[in-house]
Amino acid sequence: MRGNVIETVMGAVVILAAALFLVFAYKTSQLRAVPGYQVTAEFARVDGIRQGSDVRIAGIKIGSVVGEDLDPKTFLATVRMSIDPSVNLPNDTVAEIISSGLLGDKYMSLVPGGSDKVIPPGGKITYTQSSVSLENLIGQMMFSAPAAKKPGEGGDAPQPPQPGAEPAPK
């Protein structure tokens, strides 16, 4: 009977520790959506961006992605973002989809411009740069034809002197 009580108490301690760890992880991970005003941006490709992805300026989280839609007329992906109300984006801001690392998660990076006019709530970021596909880059590198070299360009071995020819000046 005494063994069951100890096992029950130890199980409760483990469950409590796991719950505290999850609460700590949630509070420090910045997974929560940032409340604020919404702006949109259109991209040709949004690979890796999803609802809840970070929106950052200079590496600092200032918002989050709240949704993605396909425009049926232009076939561009429209990304809706929620931006912290304390951040006023100039109307010449550029939105880029950036990778956190070589194989890492992607996030939306905003590069503010120098305009005095700001994007109003519900406004649109007009300058965008779509995500780059690592697979496409590797494929282009692997299957691209090597550039034709002109005679005498780098990589060619020096030719031996012909009999009776004068040596080249040094």
C-alpha cells in the first residue's frame, strides 16, 4: 500500500513539472498572435509561411501572420498580417519572406522605407519579395550548362612552347 502512495505522489510531481514546463515554454516562445492593426501583401510564392508565423523588423517580432488567401484574378497569394499598433509602417515598406536558417522555419521580414506617409490599418504593402525555394536553387545549379570558356581563360593548362618559337616575355 505504501508503494502505491509514493508512486502516485511521484506521478503527480512529474505531471506538475510537465505542466509548468509547458506554461514556461508557451510564455517564452512568442507563439501568441500579436493584437494590432491588419495589413496585407501579395506574393508570387509564400512557401513556408503559415498562420502564426512571425512578422519581424530587424529581427524583432512586431506582428504575426493571421491568414493567407489566393487571389482568384491574379493568382497571387495574399498574406494578412497583424502589426503592433506602436509600429507605424512607412508606405514604401518592403515585405520579404526570409528563412531562419538553412533548414529553419520562415518568417515575414519587413524593411521600412524612408517615406513620411504610413500604411493605414487595412492597408497594403506594395513592395514584396517572394520566398526562395532551396530545391529550385539546387536544381538550377545542378542542371545548368557550364559556361563556354574562351581560349586562354582561367583553368587552361599552359601550352608547351613550339620548337623554333621564341619564349613568351615574362
